[in-house]
Amino acid sequence: MQNNGLTRVLGFFDVLCLGINSVVGAGIFLLPGQLCSLAGSNVVWVFPLCGILCFTIALCFAEMGGMYHTTGGAYLYAKEAFGPFAGFLVGWMIWLSSIIGWASVASGFSLYVGYFLPTENPWISKVFATLLIGGLSTINYFGVKPGSRTINFFTMGKLLSLLIFIGVGLFFIHGNHSLVSTWDRGGQTASYGGNFHAAVIMALYAYTGFEFIAVPAGEMRHPQRDIHRVLFFVLTVVTGLYIVIQVVATGTFPALATSDKPLADAARYFMGAAGGVIIGAGALLSIGGVNAGIALTSPRSLYVLSADGFLPKTFSKIHPTYHTPYWAIIFNAVLTLALSLTGSFQYLIAASVMASILQYIPTCLAVIVLRRYKPEQERSYRIPGGYGIPVVALVICGWLICHVEPKVVAATALAIAVSLPCYFLRKNASN
């Protein structure tokens, strides 16, 4: 079965791995130490609270995902509820932030590989970034199924390393380490904690990514059935995983609050050198998985903007044999590689932080608007409790925006300003 040339081949397991891979990135390998430093003895409550907050927003994506079965995600929901201009702005930010994010994590992957090599050479990082971006783009060029299988591999790899960390670490937890806000080093005790609020804000970014689950809906076998199920399953599993990881890291490694590689250092502390290697490999697989996820979803964001007439039609052409948006994949690869190798993406990277919130707000609002103006449209899932949960989700989004740094807002405004000529030029050309 096909959808405008796209083939529906992604099953439930593929969508599930895409969801887990999109959420579980490099953050969980880096955040536990900073969260311990900020929240102290209350650190174990950070991820449960974040899980509840994100689950509230995810419920809105679940209802919207149950209404539509075509590619687009938050872009589609904004366009359906508020018109083409709002949809374009959301779609543009999704695509732009994915390009910037991909360039960033590709560089991060190549730099992390350097830790496993005997010599340091700046050209090695560029070679690995080129191979990663080029390789993943080539895989996705030849079909969405090979791309999803690559994501499945990285997802299983990263989960295996984290489960080893948990399974071994649970036997090394000491009560005097686990739920305290102090640690002792060389006879000196340092106190941490008291900034639980900041810890929650920081930890929420370890959850971003669930919004990409719905983007390739046009290539899923049963999007209206699978999207809301995957959303619920992913956030439940990820929250449980994050909680246990934080407990193990805090309970096994007394110097967690000062570590810049908390999981690797904790694993090395209770497993020896082999533990550090396992977690290092897991972090590498995790970063690689994020690359693979963006390589699949990012061209679809470009494709749908092109298919709806906002960008040149070339990007919505579908390969006659592989049923992929091949020109969108090629353009994405070239642009991402240029940003990654030149480093020119760095001044815009802050804009990608706001991109998630800019997907959340219109999606939450769309639930309210479309219930009012399209009550007859079929929904495979409907949020219980009337408008209560969407309103709470909007309050959460507003709270997040209030804590975004001014430079991030400025970078986002710049990204939106750059998009406006594209929209109005294409609109005038079509009139």
C-alpha cells in the first residue's frame, strides 16, 4: 500500500524503535551528574516529574496522531488547525532544527570516536562525520525499511549498554551514596542541591524527540493505531529507565555531582575499565542512533513542505523504485555535511532548543480547535477529561518558554525571519 508514492512498510516494532531512539539520546549519558549537582537528595524525583509533564504533552500528540495517517507530524496538525502559514512556520522550524541538530550530533559522534583511537587528528573527526552523514543518507535513499532497520540496530545497542549498567550497578548501590546531597573527596565534603527547579528544566530536554514519532506517518502500516500506543509505551519505558539509571548512578558513584561523564565514570567505578568501555560504546551507539533517526525523519519534513507547495517541487519527488523522497535526502545530506564540516551551524544551534516547544504549543492548541471545528472526524484515541489536559499541557509549554534564555529566543526569531521570504515568494508564484 502506498501513499503519494511513499510505501507503508513501517510496522509497530519499527515505530517503537524510532520513538525510543528519538528520546534516548546522548543526554542520559551526560545529565545524571549535573542533575545530582542541582537537585541533591531530591534528584530521584526529577525524572518522575519530567515524565508526568511530558506525558501530558504527549497525550495531545496521541489524539492528533489518531486523526491523520499522512506524513508531517506537528506541521500537519498546525496546518489543519490554523492554516497554511502557521503550518509552514512549524514545518520550517522542524526541518531547520533537524538539520542543525544532525550537524551537531554528527560532529559529536566523530569526536567521541576519537576517544577510542590512539591518536588525535582533527581530520579524523571530519572523515567520520562525512562517513556517518553520507552512509546514513545512502541507506535511507534505498528505502525507508533499511533506514528503520539501522535505527533498530542502534536502539538495541544503546539499550543493551544501559541495561548492563543497571543490572550490574544495582548490586553496588550503597545507602550512604544514593539519596544524599553530599559527597566526600579527600576528606572534604561538598554540598549540592537546592535547585530542583533548574534540574527539572534541564532534565526535560532528555525527553525531547517523542514529537518525531508521527513525522513518517505516511510510511507506517497503521499510523492511527500505532502512534498513540508507541507514545504511551515509549514515555513509560523511558521514564522508568531514566529513574533507575539515576538511582544507580547516584547510589554507586560518590563523586557523581562533579563528573562530566557521569555514567562512564560510575561504570568504571564499580565495574573497572571494562565498565567505562561498555558505557562509552553505548554513548557512541546512542549518538549514532540519533543520527540515524534524524536521517530518516528530516527529509520527510522537507518532503512534506515541498509537496504542499512551500518549497520547490523537486524535494517532493519520489524515487520510482525505492519509494523515497530521494532529492530531499540528497539535499539534506549535502547541507548537513556542509554545516558539520564548517561548523557554521553553531551560532544557530540554540534555535533547535525552541523547536520542540514550537511543535508542542500548536499541537496542544490543535486538539482544542479541531474538537470544536471538526468534531465529526474519526479519532482512534481521544484524551479523556475534555479540554483539561490540553490546557495543562499549554501551561507547561508556557512555563518552559519562560525559562528559555533570551539568546535562544533571538536565534529562533532569526530562523523564522529567514523562512518568511520562502513562504511569500512561493505564495506569490502560485497566485
